[in-house]
Amino acid sequence: MILGTSSTKISDAARGANQNTQNNDFAVVQPFLLNVPGSIADAEGTLVFNDNNAGTNKIGVTAKLKTYSFSNSPNNNFIILDYTLTNNTASAITNLYTGLFFDWDMIDGSGAGDRTEWDNVLNYGLVRNTTGGPTNYNGVALLSGNNFGFYAIKNDGGDGGFQIYDGFDDAEKWQAISGGIAKATAGPGDVSNVTSAGPFTINAGDSIKVAFAILAADNKALLDAAVNQSRIKYQEILVLDVKDNSTMPTEFSLAQNYPNPFNPSTKISWQSPVSSWQTLKVYDVLGNEVATLVDEYREAGRYDVEFQSAVGNGQLASGVYYYQLKIDHFIQTKKMVLIK
């Protein structure tokens, strides 16, 4: 992924200005988790990352990626990548573009004879081999709107465009994501491409959705069919996702433990309307931490955990204890009593 608001403000994980290095502007908040089956698709993945590794040049975006893949026709020729981009800064992010960079190599290790091009009927980028290599077609399509862009790259620059054998610098990345259909073809040869969307404005604290499909099929007709079907399926997913989210909590809350007083165990319940890092800890009356019950990234939802008076190799003494929940800026503490 490449994110950018100008030629001097780019966050990405593509190859860098030095061709031997990969940029590392994205910091993982929640590692990729795969659920099989998912609630909507046969396999669903979730990943959360931000661009904090870009340091003082960061844009200030957190991305939540949800992936959807299907086992059966007509949905088995694509994977949907649905990004929710959230503005973490105190002011609006304007002129934001985002795109996916692929260096294809249809013939593994060489890319000889590959050609990439923009389909201006269905509006997506594709790649194929023209010299007797693999006969399948691959592609990338924007699903979430019509503000698409595409840049075809001949990696050695032999067709008048920039090359990336000498590195892929920020000015070239900005050109690739922000220029609309800036370069529609490249090859045959070793090729790459960038399929993009934008511009976007995200107000402080707000979010936008940007979704792409990665596609593969045995021929061009089947690839076209996969593009059309992926766009239909994405609209279905949006409806189903809203239905799933309709039962989601709309506010933070930490419930009173039950039973209370308790011996030897009690249940603590809470809810969060946002996906974030969550911590739930238990303290004694002097403020000493006696147990960490939760310390991890969790999706928005409702949760509960059982607290046992046996901690480690010992037993807690009778008395008053406090449990505290922290989620983003939300902090709440409640009292519970252990009686033996």
C-alpha cells in the first residue's frame, strides 16, 4: 500500500528510493488474524496498522484492513481488500490518495514478456504474459468508487516512463497514485503497476472506506466477469457488515462484577464501540497491580472475563480490590470485594 498527500509526504511499504530496501512506514497495531469460516465469507482476515514508523513525516492515518475470500463460483476468482482509513490527527487530512503497488513477475524471477494495461471499459488494471509463459490473467480493481487511477510501469523505464530498477522514490510514487489514468500500458517486459483511488478528505477523527479486489482467472473474459462480480459482492458485504454492526455497542461501559462480594471467582463484563487496544487490570487498595486480565487489541464488541482469587501460586487475601478498564481515552474503575 502507498498513501500520500504530496510528493514529499508519502507513507508506504513498497520498495524505497534504494532498490535494495523496502520502506517500513507502517507499524502493526493488530497482526493479521484469519477466521475460517468468517461471518460473511469463507475466509476473513483482519489487520490494523498505522503510519507511525514514518516519524515526523507521517500522514497520521490508521488503516483497518478486512479481507474476504470465497471458495465457490462465482466468487472464487477474487479477494476483496476493504480498508477503513481513520484520521488520527487534530486537523483534516486533504488531498489524500492511496494505491496498491504490484511487481507481478508472471514468469517467476524474471517477468519476461509481461504486459500490464488499463481496461477502460470496466476500469481496472490487468497483467498477462505475451511470450508463451503462464496463460492466466491477473488484475486489481477499485470497488469503492469511481475516483480510480492507474500507472503502468516498465521496470527498466524503457518505454518513456520512470524506471524502478534504480529505486522507487516518493516523487515517483506520488506520480503513480495521484495522476488518474496517468500511464495506461507497459510492456512487454518486466512490469509493475499501481491501482489507486483519490483524492479524499478525512476530517479529524473521521474515517473513509477504500476497497480493492485482487483478481485472477484463466482468460480475459473470466477476469472481466470476476471484476463485475467482485463489485456486486462488495455491495452485498457492505449491507451485511452494517447488519452485523447494528448490534454493536454505541458507548463504552464497564459493568459491576458478579457476584460481588465473591469467593473464589467473579465475572467482569464490558463493552467498547471501537476496535482498539484494551487493558483490564486488578489493583489492591494500595494501588499495587495484582493481575492483568486483558492486554491486547480487540474488535469493537462486548466481552467478559472471569477473575480468580488464586493469582499465580498464591491466594489473594480477603478485602477490597479495584478493577480498571482502559480503551483509548476511556478509563473506568470499579470496586469489588473478596470474602473468604
